[in-house]
Amino acid sequence: MKLATVYRKNPINARHWMTVLCLMLLTVYSTPALATEGDVINIIYDGSNVTVDIPSTAAVTYTATGAHVMMSSTTTTEEYIYRLSGSSDDGSFYLSGNYKLTLQLNGLNLQSQNGFITGSAIHIQCGKRVAVELVSGTVNTLSDCLDFGQDAALYTKGHFEFEGSGTLNVTGNYKHAIKAKEYIEIKNTTGTINVLGAASDGIHCGKGVYPHNIFQMDGGIININGVGKDAIDADDFGSMIISGGIINATVSSDSGSGLKCDSIFTMTGGQINLVVSGQDSEGIRTNYDAQLLGGSLDIRVSGDGSKAIKSKDESNDATALVVNGGTITFGGTECRFYTHAGDLTDATTGDVTKCRAVSADKDITFNDGNVEIFAYGTLNNPFHSDLNIIENGGTLTMHRAPWKFYYGDYEQDMTAYVTLVVNDEPVASLSDYAIGAFVGDECVGIAIDDYLRIWSNTGNNDEITFRVCDLTTEKEINVISVSQDVIFSSGSRVGSYSNPVVINCAEKIIGDVNKDGFVTIADVTALVNIILGKDNSEPYLYDHEAADVNTDETITIADVTALVNIILGK
């Protein structure tokens, strides 16, 4: 408690000593003295029965009800290996004790169905280090019961250290899939951990006292799907350290996060791939600082009001455990952020939450690395700091367009090489323009420079039309003509670098309602059609911005009068 108080009063100095203490703890716990074969306790499940073999020298007792095992260890000097194997669709393992241990999963399939003991498949009621070994060549599957109040399918009161090249599949039917009350470490010898589903978080560590609350990953592969809240959450005071391995996570819940921590997020290596689709969600959320110093990061968000990465300052919250944060440092991580969503407006308050790729409550510092942003669906600044953006190095590339589009929604594609002519002048660089390919009102591709991939799920010879946005004014401009018809054909190519498809455009002309490049009596007819509601389908599809002739943000008979005056030269 004293440490928490110091951290709040002097976060910078306290953070340094917490980090030192954290590393000391990890060093101590990551090099355990391995147990010998004489210390192995075998628990073998077989349907509704279980066989338990305890060496006579081991200070362990147990009771069993069906395939539910409750064990108690009184040792304070020896690390035992608890080797679990076999299969039961209605069993569990519970262990209490006061000394570190090894949990060896040796081809275990264990489902807790009736809530016996705790409701978890495995529950370790021990506040010490639990080394979880996934035996090489084995697949291990755990799931808890639907309703018993347990924290997780795989739970420890202490801290988990995963190792071994086997596979672990976990489903958290009631709450989390995996939870440690203190830290979780994924060692570089770890195989694959699959979270197949969780009512709340996929992997959760906390609520302990900092600096014990750490999620650290040095290697292995983690795949997370079907979670109700966050993929990985380091709770109160929790920090996250990614130095190796691969994390693949998909989160679809509103207000959920791919990776979340209350303290410092640090990435020095490894690979993170996150797909987040809920509204007001984040790929990575830290309530202190994000340090992106190595490895690669790919985050895709599609929910309105979402962020690929968000660093928040909790200083104004009197209940906050970690304060004075909100910064992001890019120092070498190769980043690719993809946002294909709009802003989120609260129906009650009218408050607007912006959709952004990078958002920091305080400074963003760019020292090194390459960051590429694809922001489709909103023209907000996708790289945003409430204070300062400090540029010392690295490369930032942004592609923006006002239309929602995500190529992952489609199965077939074709290629078009395009170029742009605006007001009769060829455009040398397309960086100030967005070119979108459309089938009706559906955006099916957005050009990157002069290269445009067009997508489809049907491949039914759809006619492709084009729309163009001037990014400097953040407004669409009129497409007057296209040099050749473009019809979707999977795997085909239209145009070339030397002979591209030419899209001829003109800046919007007030009163050019039918988008033919001129203001004539035909536009009066088009404007009347808009007022009469004949503007939702072909052959209408008029330009509403050009129809607001008197620029009062409404389209009424007053605009007809203003348009007639333009035609008459008044």
C-alpha cells in the first residue's frame, strides 16, 4: 500500500524503482529449481473416474469425488510436479498449498460441468509461482462450468509461468479463460495457447499489488477468439511487456480491447496482430504510457469511435491508481494501423467519440520505425495527440478516404491502374486525393497511389464506378468521365502504368446538381427531384452539396430560386 501511495505522488521516480523491482522478481521466479522424478504426482482422468499416485515421501493429501480431485500440500521446501493426463467431461483439479510447484499438462482433456469445488477446470489456491509445462507433442483442453462464480477455467492465486512446446486450448464459459492473481509470463520455450472463448477476458492478471501485476511474453504463440471483453488484460497497476512470440487476437465486443493495461505497455520484439470490431473499442489501450521499441504491430479496427492504439491520462480521475500518463513513443516497432469506421455519437448526450488510428492524451514522440496508417470511413486526423507530436525520426505514411472499406470482407479481387485529371490538369501526385471504386453505393476498393485493387464476393460482372475526394478540402469532387469502362472480373487487370484508366474530374460547382460539369436548366429539374424525394436510386443520385445553392445546409425551394438566379446571371 505504501508503494501505491508513492507511485501516485511521484510516478516518475516510483516507476523507475517499480521497474527495477519487477525485473528482480521476474529473474528470481523465471529460474526455478526443477523438481526431480521422485517428486512427480500423477493424476490420470478416465471419464467419471480418476487415479491419483502420490509418492510416499510427498507431503500431499487428497480426496476424490468422481473425477473431481481436491489436493492439499504442506511442503515448504520441495517443488512437486503435478502431472495431469487423461480425459473427463465432468472433472476438475483443485490444489492448495504454500510452496511453488510445476503443473505438467500431459495430454489432458478436462471439463468442469457441475461446479464441484470451485467451478474451474484447474484451480491452484497457492500464492506462489506455478510453472505450467505443456508437454511436447501433447494437446491439452480445459473448460469450466457455465455458472458457479469462478474466476477462470485455469486459475491461480499466485503467478503462472508457461513453458513447454505442447498446445493448450482453454474456454472460459463463466468469466475469464486464464487468470493469475499476480503476473503471467509466457516463456520463449512455450508452444501454442489457444483461447477458444471467454465470457469476459481471454487472459487476465490481477488484481494484485504492483509490480506483481505483469503480463510478459518472451515467445510462443497465443491465439484468442470469442471473448466478451478484452483479449489480454493486465489489471490494476498492471504493465505489459512483449519481447517475443506471436499474439493473434480477435475482439468483437463493444468497449473491448485487444491488449489492455493500467500501467506501461512496452514492446521490444515479437509480432502482434489484432482485429477489433466493436464500437468504442481499442486494439491496444494503456492508461499510462506505450513504448513501441521493436517487433511488428498490425491492428485493424472497424467499430465506430474506435482506436487502433490509445494512451490515456487518468490524472483527472480521483480514483485512478496510475496517473500522469497518456504518452506514446514510436521507437522501432513496425506498425500498420487500419481503421475502417466512423465517429460514434452518443444518442443521449450527443457527445462524439472520434475514430482514430493513434490517439494520445499527451505527447506522441516519433523516434524510429515505420508507421503506415489506412484510415477509411472518416477524415479526422488519424494520428492525434492532445498535446504535441514530436518528430525525431522514423517514417509515417497515411492513406485516408471518407468511405468505409475493408478488403478482408471480400474473397475475389482485380487490379486497375488509374490516374487523375482535375480541372483539365493531370495530377502528378495522388497523395492529396482519394480514389474509391464503387458498385452502387458500396465502396469496393481504394487506390494506393495509382494502384487500385477492386474487390467482390460475387464476381458477377459488376460495373465499377468511381468517386474522388480532395483531401485538402475534405470534400468530394465531380467525376466527369472515365477513359474506359471497368467491369469486375476476378483476377483480371485493367489499364497499365503506361496506359492507365484516366478519371477526369472537376471541383464541385455550386448548382451542378446532376454532376455534368455545367449549371443549366437540367439542374433545376434535378434540384426539384431532390426536394420531391426522388434522389435515392438511379437515374438520379444527385449531388446534394451542389444542390445547397444558398449554403444554408438545407435543400428547399429557396435553393431553386438561387439556382435560377445563377442561370439568369443575377
